[in-house]
Amino acid sequence: MTLAPVPSVAIDLVDEYREHITHMPVAADYRRTLAVTAERFLSDHPDLDAWMQRPLESRLAELSRRSNAWPVIVLAMLSGRCRADKEFLIAKRFGHSAGRTVALLYPSDVHALHEAASRLGRSDAAFNELLGRTIPLVIAAFGVPVSDVEAGQIEELVAFVDETPLLTEPMRRSTRGRLFSLRQLMFESGMLDAPPPRQRCGGPATREQRMQIVAAPALRRSLLAYIEARSAVLRPKTVGKLTSALGIFGEFLTERFPEVTSLRKIERRHIEAYLAWSATRTCRGSHDSTKTVGPFVPAHAAITLRNFFDDITAWGWAEAPKRRIVFATDIPRQPTMLPRALPPDVDRALMAAVNDLDDPFARAAITILRHTGLRRGELLDLELDCIMDFGPSGTWLRVPLGKLNDERAVPLDAVALDALAGWMAQRSPQRSLPHPRDGRLCDFVFVERGQRLGPTRIQLGLAKAVEACSLSGSDGQPLRVVAHQLRHTWATELVNAGMSLQALMTLLGHRTPEMTMRYARLSSPTLRAAYDQAVGKVARRIPVAPAGRPAVPDRVSWLAAEMLKTRVAHGYCARELAAEACPYANVCETCPNFVTASEFVPAIEHQLTDLEALRDDATQRGWDAEVRRHERVIESLQGHLRRLKDR
């Protein structure tokens, strides 16, 4: 077959293509067909850049007729011989043959990306998907090897994917996901200096979008200007909460009072109406939209407004009200809540189920939270150098800057240390990630597949543990347990064991004693002792017996009861455990001035028999102090009996 001569400008590409297809795993006849088709196509279109200027529909139609011409165009684009527009690249998608072309043209880049994928635990199938579809797209879009592509260029491509009508929404999501995965591999392999952002939030553009609910432009500009000024000193999450609070305030004003188009038109009556409404409004966002907001929401709304108007007045804004319109008395008193610690039986059942979780991250994270009292964010911010060995003082955990912006250390018990060691044993080495606070590169403990792990899997692990041990609430539904309850449970356990509030305050990272005092009200031995003493006095005046039981227990039930029992010659004493040891127990029998006579021998012998039973009972229960007390009384009574019988 005689072919038309190929212009000289395309001869090099034809020669390179002939060499290229010799490496393709296809039959010899098909290889010859590819070569002939390429020569004919390049004969008709020697200037591929000019061909790329033709309408998209025309190019796609021609490739539909001459499908075997697509591989030579792919080679031209990936080798930098021609550039294609993004519409064409999206409409004429790449495949595995393009991946083989990339591997032949850029073997070192492909090797580096494949090693990064292996470190991050990506399967070969997932990597081949990127190699065949996403990497050729990026190279062809910018005309440079993938190792020379910049993060901004990938962002540009993502923005195009978000807007192009050539993709359906599912195709759009999958393309964005593959571009995100490629950027992760590029960061892990050192081609990029920063990992891909997990979510676009907290920046000026996002704040602008969230404030669109404020219909009045002048009011919206003023609120945004204030948020921008405060963002210089506030943390991103705080800025997000401030944006939400002021956005809801602005939305309320423009809906209920459309005449309020700027700050200078806000009056006291508008503030009063907003504060009354904020206490009764329904939840927004991810919360149940049928429920009314909790008591902390209106308090936060009032505090935000007071700070806002105080700040703009102090800054000298011309739009600031001429007089104060938000007062301290507008802030409702917030309820003082007791910590929601898990009951002991629920705690034991839950943690037993946590040990059997399949997810190693949830298993380790929940165990560490329960045995260290860390906040969830503090746990996720732990770095590889967080464990400190102080020799005789044991092993401690360095807790990073958290909610209150301070570091602290907490001791690690054997359970928490084993959980941390178990996670570290299976954690694969990965490139350092920038810290969200200051951008410094950090080796975080909880990372997987090149990403920091979030709180979702912790909550899912708790839900699965609750289901596994069949815990349910009063309504019969599965018991809702959140991660912060583990912190309350840990702190409550320490308080009940006798830890001082000063020490607990340090371990919990509280800045004020008021934050720690809540735990003191959970189980106060002093308060319980005072209660027991008062109840004892009342009981002596008005004996009240449980239904069907005598007011005074018999000797057998008294001996078997779990209480601090004192046997006196004329009766019994039953002191509650929480009241601790009685300082007056058997004080007479052990007093040097105690004198007895032979007529009291039977009573003393009966008392001695009960004391020996009480000593044995205390020994079995492990009450060492009670054992010693009973032995002292036994020794004293035995001495008195010997003297009486020797007379």
C-alpha cells in the first residue's frame, strides 16, 4: 500500500511513534495498523497545534471515525509536541494505554509515585487508575512532566472540573478524588512542598459565602470587615463560630427588619428582638433542625454581640452606635452542668467491647482517651516524640497545645502505653505534614495513607462498641456515648480515688479552679460523711425500715453487710463505707481507764466472738485498716478476760 508522503515536521513524531508502539503488548498486525493510521493522520494534519484549534465537536467526530489515531495524539501531548485545551482532555478521556505511554516517557517519576503509593498503603489497582487516567491528564493539560507540575496548576484543574458541563456530578466527584489522590502522592514523593487541603474552609472566600445570608450589602460588608480584623488573633475554629453567629444576626435583622441596611440603623429594640428569638430558634447545620437550641447558644449570641459592638466602638468605627445597646445583663446565666461520667458498669462493658473493635485506630484512640483524659483534638495532635520517660517517675505523655493553648504532661498507665505502642507498631513511615496552627512540619502519631486521621472513626468505634455490648438508654435506643465522656470518666475516677483538686486541675489542663470544681461535687467523702452523720441522728429518732424488713438487722445479716462494722458490748454499729473510719470505734474497750467486772464476762465473750468474725471478714475484703483495728480490740478484750478468770 502506497502512503502519501508525510511532511517533514511530523517525520520525527512518526519515527518516535513507530519505536513507541514496539513496546505495546499488541499483535504485530494491529501494530502495523496503528503505524499506518498515524502516518495518514499526520499527513492530513501535520501541525497538531493547528488541529487543536478546531472546534471541539469537529475533533471528537474525526477521532470517532479514526479511533486508531488517538494513541499518536496521546504521545504528542505527553511528550510536549502539542498542547490541548482542557475541554478536549476532559471530553476525550485517557485510559491504560496512556498510562503505558507515561511509564515509557517518565520512568523515574512513575517509580517515585509508585513508591509513595506503596508507603501510603495504596493498592496497585488504585495506582494504575491514577497512572492511566489522572497523570496523563495533568501532563497533557500543562505540557510538563508530572514532577514539574505545581500545586496551583492542580487547583486550576480542579476548579475547571467543578465548572465544566462536560461532566456529570458523579464523574465530577471521581475526577476531583483522583486529583486529590495524585496530589497526595506528589507530596509524599517530594514533588510538592505541601499536601492537598482536606477541605476548603475558614478563608476569606468561605466567609464571604457564609455571609451571603445577610441581604443588606452594607451590613454584610461591615460584618465581614469585623471578622477579617478579628481573624488576625483568633483561631480558625473561633473565626468560624464568629462568622456563624454574626451571619445569623445579620440574617435575622434583614428578614425581620428590612429597614436595617447598615450598622448605624441598629437600635436597642432590634437587639432585644434578636435575643428573644435566639433563645427559641431551632438548630442549624448538622444538628437536628426540629430541636430548639440549648441554653448555651443564646448566651454565646449575646456575648458575641456585646463584644462586637464594644470592639467597633473602641476602634472608632463611624458606624458604631452612639450609645451602648448591648449590656452585661443581656447575657443569660449559663447552667452549671456536672460532668457526664459513665457509670462503672457501663464503663467496664464499653471498654471490654472496645478491645474487640476491628478498627485499630478506633481501638487505640478510645483506649488512650479513657486512660489519659485527653481531649479529642489533643489526641489527634500528638506527635511522635510525645512519650517521655522520667525513670523513677514513670512514663509520661506530652500533651500538645490544645483548646486552652497550653502544653501539659499526664502519666501513662500500662493500658494506655500498650495501646499507643500497638498503634505505633503498625504505623507506616510517612512524610511530615504541616501543623494547622503554624504550618511547621510535624510527624503526627495518628496518620494513615498520607492523611491525618479525624474524629469520625472514634465516634463510629464508640457506636459499634455500644452495639456490641447491647447498651441502651431509658428509651430503649442504643446508648449515646461521646468521646468527651471518657475524659469525664477518667477525672471522676481520680477524684473518687482521693486525688486533690490541685493535681486534677493540672492533669486536665484547666486554667481556673472553677473548671475543676465540678468534679468535686460528684462524690465528696466529706459531704457524704456529713450526710451519713445527719441521717444517723434522724434514724435514731425516727426508725424507718425497708418494706418487709425489720428496722434493726439481725446479727447474721449485720455480719454479712458491706459496711464498716463496730461491735460494742450492748449492740451494733453500721457505718457506711463512704463515711470512712469512725474515730470513736471501740474507744472504750481500748482505753487504759476501762474497768470491767465478772458479771460482764458473758457480754465480753459474745463481743469477742463477733470481733473475730469481723476481723476475718475485713481480711477477705482487703480492708487492712479495719483488720488492725479489730485485732487491737480483740487483744484488749482477751486481756480483760484473762484477768477476770485469774481472780
